[in-house]
Amino acid sequence: MNVLIVGNGGREHALAWKIAQSSRVDQVFVAPGNAGTAEDAENVDIPASDIAGMVKFAKQNQVGLTVVGPEAPLCAGMVDAFEDAKLRVFGPSRVAAQLEGSKVFCKQILRNADVPTADFHVFDRAEIATRFIMERYPSETDRVRVVVKADGLAAGKGVIVCSQRHEALDAIERIARVREFGEAGNQLIIEDRLDGQEASVLAITDGRTIVTLPPAQDHKPALDGDTGPNTGGMGAYCPTPIVNQENLAWIEEHVLVPTVHAMKRGRTPFRGVLYAGLMMTHQGPQVLEYNVRFGDPECQPLLMRLKSDLVDLIDATLDGRLDQLEGLQWDPRPAVCVVMASEGYPGSYERGKVIRGLEDAARLPDVKVFHAGTATLNGKVVNNGGRVLGVTALGASISEAKRQAYAAVKCIRWDGAWCRKDISDKALLTPQ
Ligand code: AMP
Ligand code: GLY
């Protein structure tokens, strides 16, 4: 069988690498891919936004399965287009993908399903949102604990965590008046701010049955100690002790199952990867957001640990027989992924710097360097995005995996390369 993977990040490289290992797969295509996917699979020059182009390619190349990596094509209806063309495709439909594409939709599902989440209010006019803040916090010096969120997709930038009144007012201004995030700001949410450690719990669902994957933890802020601006994720590890077995069972029962049922009841049945972004608060886990795809970079350490055939898991999902699937096999060793980024990221950065040392890193045992923002230029691998590589390693413990990942990072260099130095250290705060 030929498989097509849509996207060009570290997540898609990990998917291509894992799926290429399946004995049932002949050829893996990645569209548009990066320099790493060109090595482990074959790149196809179609942008992830070109739904018609993807369908045409799949038809012409006997593609028996398509896996859509990023949220934008899912929210734009890529899965619906493949299904209309009678092609097998893994991911939620356009309406189900609203769980990520519309924060208002997501909060309403959570509220209907009685899933724990921060209290929230929805606004479609800036004046009313502003009045709400002014009434709730009459003094400029009041201690403010709110998060202001644009409703739609804003590449992770439409969420503003506020501790002062002027920050909340400014966030409303940016989202609803200046329209910094365009149509994503047609509606906005103001919700209570939660405290705790964040965790990512991903599950695969066919709309009825849920297979929960081991919990992972991302590191969203750019700098060590969780400081600096937010990014797409500077590193991740799996499993995380922050979510123990008991918590995981609770999350399955009180978060994932009711959500999948609510989606079914609402006639937007969900099939694909359901990714709960959780805050582990003193009152228990609460949902911050849902994503409708594998996390990036969480996918990299997750798939590095998965021993079972991912294609079998996806097939069972598409055929609605996840209830009959044998339990997944996992490498007992934890995995840590350190993201190496371009100078300037998450702001602007230069591209085209030659990356050296990839072969040396690849020679280290239990290491896989997943590419994200890379391209090939004159036969050399160069940086072509903000997050460039996801250097991932397995180890006997989280600390060992961390050590090995950073040993691989040390082999790799380009002008301006940097990474966080403390990926997975948060695990050490929790007794294991
Ligand atoms: P979201 O896209 O909704 O996950 O938000 C992105 C990031 O904003 C999360 O990973 C959290 O770090 C932060 N965040 C979102 N909602 C809240 C909240 N209610 N309380 C505290 N932090 C939040
Ligand atoms: N790592 C966060 C995300 O994939 O959205």
C-alpha cells in the first residue's frame, strides 16, 4: 500500500518514519515534506492547503491511506474531500475539526459534556468584552486572572494570558478591533486563568472506542524555566510522571469519553487523534483546549516509543473496530525530544544556513533526528523554518533520554542554532 502524509513539520517526519516501517507499506509520500522526509520517504511538491491537488495525487498514485498532519487542512475540509472521492483518509471531518478550529465550539462541547474546563464568557463585540473586564476589575491595580482567546485558528498566537487589567483590555483590542488574527477574532472568549503543570493526553478514536496514548508534556515558552514568548513547542517528553495511571484513567473517563460522546450526539462524530491540552490543577485536570491531530513535538517522542504498527491502528480506526484491536506495545524507555530552532524564532529569522553534523548525531544509539523547518539547497540541508529539528532520544530513564538527546544536539550546528537546555526537567519535580 502507498501512504500519503500531508504536512512538512517534525510531526510529519515522525509519521513518515514510523509508517515506512510497516510491513504493509510499499511507498510513503510526504506533501510537501522537508529535507528529512525526503530521506525516509518521497517528497511531493503540493502545498498542504491544496486539497484538490492532494486528492488528485492520491488518485493517480494508488494511495491507499492518507494521514493529514496539521490542523489547517483538517479545518478546511481535506478529509471530507478525500471521503467524497472514496479515498481512505485518517483525520476528523471539517465539522468535527471545529473542536480545534473554534474555541467557542470547543467550550460549548465541554460545557455540554460536563467536562472540567475554565469558566468562560463568549463575546462578539469588543465594547461588551471591554465593559465586562471594567466591571469585573474596576481598579487598574486589581489582580487580574483571565485569558483572552481569539475564537479561530491563529497559529497558537491568539491566546493571551493576562495578569493585569491593561493586558486584558489590550488583548481585546488586538483580537476584536485591530483584528490582528483576522477572522479568527470574529468572536473572543474570556476565561478564568488556571494554575498548574500542563500535560498533553492524546487518544485515537473511531468515534465510539478510545485508545489513550501515554501522556506527554510539551514546553511551549521559548526560554529555559518556561520564560519568554510562546512558541509551537520547544521540546517534549513521554511518558510524563505529571499524569500518573490514576490520573490517566480519570481523564479517560471524565474528559475523553464524554467528549467523544458529545461529538456523536451533536452529529459531529469525531474520528482521528483527539489531543487534550490539560492543566493539572489542585482541583484535578481541566481542559485548556482540544487539538484534532498529533501534537508537534509530542508526536516525535510518542512515535519513537510505539512498537506496534501505526498503520494497523489507523486501519482499525477507519474501519470502526478499535474495540477489537490488541493493546498497543510501547518501548518501556522514556523518550525526550529537544527542538533546535533558528536565531530569532519565534520572531523573524533568516533561512538557508547550512546544517552540519546530522550524520554524527544519527550515529548515536537510540537517537533519531526528526526534521521540521529544513530544506535541501544545492545538495545541502539548510534551515527553512523557525523550529528546525526535533532531536529525539530514548533512555533508561527520563534523565538518560535527556542526556542522549542533548549529546546528539551537540553534534549539530548551524549559524544561529539554539535550543532550550532544560527539556524534561519538569519531570524531575514530580516523584516518579
Ligand atoms: P490554548 O491554545 O487554548 O491551549 O492556549 C495556549 C496556551 O495558553 C496553553 O498551552 C496555556 O499555556 C495557556 N492557557 C490557555 N488557557 C489557559 C487558562 N485558562 N489558564 C492558564 N493558561 C492558559
Ligand atoms: N505541541 C502543541 C501542539 O501541537 O499544538
